[in-house]
Amino acid sequence: MAPRDPSELDPAVAARLKRDPAGLVAAVVQQHDTGEVLMVGWMDDEALHRTLTTGRATYWSRSRQEYWVKGETSGHAQHVKSVALDCDGDALLVQVDQVGPACHTGERTCFDADPLPVTP
């Protein structure tokens, strides 16, 4: 579960968020100039606050139960250009300038796998 320590996130922004039971919101990450979808991460209020105030994408790791700044160890940083909240308040669109691959596998995007078959 994400930490429950108070965050310095703007209360007006925090009031618009609809968090899951763990206190998280999905963050869809997109390359700002091409529209390429790079990855999906998770943010709580503090991760969003850090993202908005540092210009570096910060997420909550559900597996490690800690904050992580994209690129802090790999060098594959995400420089944040904009953040938008969807109409329901349960997802964020984070537009970034991605340095190197976005995926932990070394691929540019986490969505490079073979497409699933669609039969209308």
C-alpha cells in the first residue's frame, strides 16, 4: 500500500483525484512530440507532487513499495512537459521527453510486443 503521509500536493488537485483502494492513480506516459505511448506507471499524491515540482517523472513502485524517479539508476530519464487529469479523475496523462528506452526490458516502449489478434 502507498504511504499515507501527508503530501504537499495542491489540495485543489488532490480533490480531483479518484484513487484506487491503494491510493494510486494510473499514469499513462506519452512522448510529448510524437504521441507514442511509452509506459504506464502508478502515482499517489506525493509522486504526483514530486513530478509536478521537479519536472522528473516520479512513480510509486507497487512491487518495491517505494518511490522511484524514472532514469535515476538507468539514465533513461523522463523530462516532464505536461500532466493532464482525465475527465473521471482516475488517470493521468504524463507527456515527457524520454531519454533512451522507457521500458525496463530495454525497448523504447513497453508496448512493443506483438499485437493481440482482434476479430471484429
